[in-house]
Amino acid sequence: MRRCHDPGMYRTLTLITTAAVLALAGCATTAAPSSDTATSGASTSVVVPASPAAPTAEAAGSVDATHAMTQLAAKVHAAKQTSVVTEANDGNNLIGRPHEYTSKVTFKDTRIPASELQMETALDVEYGGSIEVFATPEDAAARAKYIQAVTAALPTAAEYDYVHGDVLVRVSRFLKPSQAKDYQAAANSIG
């Protein structure tokens, strides 16, 4: 087998690799939204309440995902809990890990047409959504920022994300913006 020792090829590969690394690093350094309502992209948004409305560190963790789901479903009647995420069924393998969610539930939104859900399962955000609860509001905001960065380049993976204190409500891209606003209002009342 003959090997190519073309220095130009190595320079080209090095430039391509460097560009790819810089592009990925740029995604990770996107600034977090700082206003009450910030929109990132056409179908994704992160809501981070102003500091006075956010729970203090002492209050963080005062609600679990099941309790938050009860509060959310009382305001968004189309939301129906489908599962409680545990170590055994967490496809992300994040539950309980440092700076990740401490509890999580998934839900279906009955307004999403069945035809959109042919490839989805009850654990997928696209099915309706999920509620992730974190130890701190900073961890919840960091998770939302990470999701926004990952989905920014993938329109088919975009979702609506609403942060309120230590709670992140993730909502399916299959909902219309006006429908997703129901979750925004509900998320801001969880506590």
C-alpha cells in the first residue's frame, strides 16, 4: 500500500479540523439569555425570570418533577404525564449526575396530531415535552443553554425551552408558538 506524503494535504486536513473545532467551541460559548423573555431561533426560546423572581439557592430543589407536572397540567389541560424518568429508563443517562437533573417526567400534549408522532415514543420531548428539575437554578439555565446550542443547527431537533428557577420545561417543536406559550405561563408559576 502506497502512502501519500503530500504536505498540502496535511495542511488542508489541519485547517478543516481546526475550523470544525472552532465551530463547535463557538456553540458552547453562546451567551445565556438575560432578559425575562429571550428568543433564540424561529422555534426555540428560553425564558429566564429576572433575579428577584428566581428562587434562592435555599429554595432550590423544593419541588420535584412529578409535583411540577401536577402544577403544569392544572394550567395546560392538553398535557398528560406519560412517564417518570429513572436511572433505568433515562436515555440521556443524566439523572442524578453532578449538575444534571435530579428528577424528570415526560408528558404528551394531546394537541399534537398523531401523524407527527409516528417515530416518537413517550420518552421523547417531541411527543409533548418533559420537565427536568435541578439542584440549582444555574444548573437548569446551563442545561437550557446547552440544548439551545445543540439544536440551533438542527431545525428538526428544535424545541421550546422554559426555565423557571430550578425547573426546565422542554416542549415539543410540533406545537404552534401560540400553543407553546401556554407552557411558558405554566412554567413561570411552578414552585
